[in-house]
Amino acid sequence: MDAATTWTDIEAFLLGFPDTEASTSWGMPGVKTGGRLVAWWRDRDDSPGCVAIKVDRDEAEALIQDAATPFHTNDHLRDRSPNVVLFRPGEIDPVELRELLTDAWRVTATPSVLAAWTAENEPDA
């Protein structure tokens, strides 16, 4: 992933995790794990050209409040999904984006799938 990262790149990265599938959310592409959305494209009037992504609830507030980050939210998400942040893919460093996507999958994956993946990929964790 680089500065020209697209939704297709994000989707391909997430689909590399176990128990993930391409899906949709309100007619826009998304990726689910265990039947729950991890991330989705959100190109609406209140979030043009953005990706919505799950994060830890405490982290969501910190990301949104830090003016130095490209993360934000909107009234719709704030009311319905306080653990979701928005960002434009080209505004995030590719290494940080991979970490963010991995964390999004981790906070959304079912406990058994997460435990198996962690044992295989992070044996010292």
C-alpha cells in the first residue's frame, strides 16, 4: 500500500485474514469477519471518499480528538457506532494503515478465530 492506496488495496489486505469475506454496507463495499463489518467504503455527503473502520472504543475517541491525525467521525457514526472512525486512504502512511487494518480485524474477529491467528502469527504474544 502506498499514498495512492485504494479501497481495493484495503479490501485485498483484509481478505488475507481468516474468516473474512467481501460484503456490502448500504450498497457500498465492505469486509466482514464473523458476519461483522471490519471496514467499509463510505462515500457519502457527510464522508466523501472515506473508509470507515472499527477500532477499540478508547482509541476511537483519542484518534478523533487528536488534530494531528487524519481521523474523524460524523453525527451518524457518533450516534450509532462510537467505535468507528473515518479516514481518507491517501492521508495515512502505508505502514500505519496496515497496522490500523490489522487492529480493526483483531477487534472485530471472533475470540476463537483471533486466538488461533494470534497463536500462529504472534506466538510470543
